[in-house]
Amino acid sequence: MALLYKTSLKKAFFFLTGIPGLETSHTWISIPFCCLYATAISGNGMILSVIITQPSLHEPMYYFLSMLSFTDVGLCLSTLVTMLGIFWFNAREISFDACLGQMFFIHGFTFMESSVLLAMAFDRFIAICNPLKYAMILTNSRIIKVGFAIVIRGTTALVPLLLLLKRLSFCHSHVLHHSYCFHPDVMKLSCTDTRINSAFGLAIVVSTAGLDFVLILLSYVLIIHSVLGIASTEERKKSFSTCISHISAVAIFYIPMISLSLVHRFGKHAPPFVHTLIANVYLLIPPVMNPIIYSVKTKQIRKAVLKVFLSKLL
């Protein structure tokens, strides 16, 4: 009984980490983070608003973009409280159950964003390679089904992962490397055998984000093959230009994700600030940059945003 009590007590809480070595400057450091959160939430909120309210944007491409904005807002809200709590109030303690809940939303929205990027790649593939059947293939009912499939896929895979984490006991340090709960970070603190957790976590990442990335690459190989078959140079440029925003979104999502995974698996001796920097880039840069990229590169979105601003000013 004493052992069981000790184990449950050890599981009761963790300590999150802000910026190592700069704890005394957390209040000032919070200013750029607040700006990033405000930019991400307002930018993605604006994208969602214009797509919902503007009938001209009620097309498959923009429906998928609204899903991307929704997942970005979800990612921001998943870390907002703990991150700003650390910077403003030094509130580092988080309970084990709250940590699992935050982990569920962070990883869930991450997997959903990966699925949305795959759906957007499929949208571009159909639009360029088979434009005559575009409206027939991507009907509203199918897009709704895709949306439900993305949510179900992004959440169900996490349930067994979190249940496996609950069986672990934690008798080492309870200090996490990040300002939020991240599965590999929490798992490393366990004094129990974590080989099953590690293998299952890797299998989930490979079968979701890993598989999505391979399929996105395959879709662009087919898109390039199709575009190169177009005789007109102007038409080639026009076709490729419709993919620039999506390619940029894929790059800013997968590069930080892969970097963070590599640091956790192979960067045990890396300085603490490396973990912190990549972890914050991983969760904040995609939500900040996606609305900017699509507002700048997509003329219809840019016009709709300007129309909303002008209507409010007048």
C-alpha cells in the first residue's frame, strides 16, 4: 500500500519550464509571445470569418483552408494558459491529469493539421490533374465526411497512447523541458520500462504525420508530372502558383515537427535552450504564418479580408 501511495503521489504533478537561464526576464519575454498568440488567433479567426461570411469563398479549397485555421487556433489555445502562466506568474506546476489533457489536445490538433494538409494536397491534385471532375469529386457532402474523418483519426489514435502513459510511474525528476506537456518529454521522466510507449508513439507518428507527408510528396510528384505536360509556359506558371501557399504551409509545419522529434530522440546532450526554441517554433510558427501566407498569396482571400476591413471602416 505504501508503494502504491508513493507511486500515485509521484504522478500527481510535473513542473513546466520557461526559457532556461532567462527566468528573471520572463515578463519581458512574454511580450513577443503575446504578440505571436494575438497574431495567430486573430489571423486564423479572420480567415474563418471571411470564409464563412463570403459566398464567393464557399469552395472546396477554402473549406479545407478553414479546417487548417481551426486546427491552428486549437493548437494556440492548447498551450496559451500554461505558457503565459509561466511567463507572468511563474505558475510551473501542472497536475498529471491536466498534463494528459493538454497532451491530448496538442497532439490531436497536430495530427489533424497533418491530415488537413494532406486533404489540401489532394484538392490541388484534383484541381490541376483532373479539373473537369473537380466539382463532381469534391462535393460538399464529401468534404464534410473528410472533416469528420480528420477529427476521428486525430483523436482515436491518442487514447491508447495516453492510457499507456497512465500506467507508468515517475520516480525521477518531474521537471519537463517545455512550457507544455509533450509525450516524449513526459515519457522520459518515467522510471518504468517505456519501450512499449516509445514503440507505440513512434508507430502513431509514422502512420499519421509520416504517412501524410509521403502522400503529400507523391501528390506533388503527380502534379509536377501533369504540369510539365502542359505546352504553354504561362499555364504552367499559373498552375504552380496555386500550390505555393500550400507548399509553404507544409514546409513550416513538417520542418519544426521533424526537428523536434529528432532533438528528443537523438539530442540528449543538446543545450536546454535548443529544446525550448524548437518546441516553441513547432507550435507557434505555423499558426502565425499560415494566415499571413494565404492572405498574401491567395488573391480571393486577400480581397475578402480587405472587403471586411473596409466595410468596418466605412
